[in-house]
Amino acid sequence: MNAIPPQAPLRARADGISIRDVEMVYRRGTQVTNALSGCNLDIPAGSWVSLIGASGCGKSTLLRILSDIVQPTGGQALLGGLTPAEARAERRFALVSQSAVMLPWRKVLANVELGLAVARVPRAERRRRAEEAIEMVGLKGFEKAYPSELSGGMRQRAAIARALTLKPAYLFMDEPFGALDELLRDRLNFELLRILEETRATLLLVTHSISEAIILSDKVVVMSPRPGRITRQIDIDFGHARSSMIRDDPRFGRLEAEVRHALGHSMGG
């Protein structure tokens, strides 16, 4: 089987993500937790990046800073030159978490429309964009189903569809497939690749899976245990036209070993 040829590296553009000297300290009474320390990262627009590291290393905290959920105690994060708060106001990003939160009394179509409804998008436009996103994630025909009638994987696809209705330039995903079985997780990985190719969104993914990080990334960013620091950035040179055959490429195994070694080194192993 032929190996997948390497692609030219992506070049950073002004509309990418820039993280500079970001620190995060949580204080609760006399208790102080240093979650992040001196994090620096550039993510070119249209590229795919994964954050990987031990539990509690600050991966999700970094995603929460970019999503304007928490404010860093030091440094700065910018999305296309905008602060996270400015990017949120312009609806430039969407966040998909591990738990596909859906309103149980609303059918799939109404759940997918929810973000647009909050944004006061006119009803006809809401319906058009929701139906388009539902078809994109492979849920056409389930528009009138309730969340309780869907499998876990289908609910997660609906959550992704809801994010896609906002047409985000930046898609943030925090362990989106972590609760799914391995076979379903693998299938959704490649469906996500197809969606990213169609939307051209910039992906920042938090994962604990080395193989998932390689499949879904142009760059795997390894983080140290708390306080979280970026200790290694590993380029994944498979281009964006990927299929399940990626695992048959000899480089895939070498990259898995390289990421595993980097993780061990980050933890002092």
C-alpha cells in the first residue's frame, strides 16, 4: 500500500490563533492552584491542532480561556487579532464539549437551531442553516426525533451540527468523543475530518487519545502536568485529504511513538 506523500507545511496567517505567555492561577480562600504557566502557541488559520497531556494539565483551561469562559491571570490570547470576548461577540468560534447537552423537550431540529435562536437569527434562515448542518453531520431524517431517541454518537453529532450553524471560523472541541466506544469514536473522527474540509474551520481539540490526536491534527501540542506548560509541538505531515488508510502509513506508528515519548518526557518519565 502506498504511503501518503508529505504536504507542504501550513503558513501562519493573521486570522489564526495566537497565545502569548498565558498563565492561569485559581485562588479559593488560602488555596492557590497554578493551572497554566507561560504558554505560547501559534495556530495558523484553517489548521488543526490537538492539545494532549495528563489529566489536570490545563488543556481544558486553555480552551476555556480561548472561549471567553475564564480570563487568564497573565498573558494574552487572540483569535484573528480579536480578544476572546470580541470573538464571542462576533460569533467567530463554537465550543463542543464531551457532554452533548441537548434540551430533552426539543426535537433535534429545534435543538440545532438553538444557538441561532439566541442570536435572534430570522426563523427561515435558522431553519435553512440547521437543516444544512444536520445533513452535513449525517442526521438527515432525524430532525423530528427527541434526544432520548438518539444514540450517544447521534447526540454528539447533533451537538456538532448546532456548533456548525454558527459558521465558526474556530471550532473548539473538548474531548468530544471521549464517552463513545472505540469503533464509533473512530468513525466520527473521519466524519469530523470531512466536515472540517467542507467548512475550512480552524480546529483546536483537547484529547487524551494519541491516535485521535494524530488523525485529527496538523500539529500535536504536548503539555506538562500542572502547572501546564507546552513542552513539545509535533508536526503531523499527512495533509488534509485523510482516510482510514492513514494508519497503514509507516509514519503513523512512528508519530504515535514520538507523541508517547514526548508525553513521558513531559511527566519526567
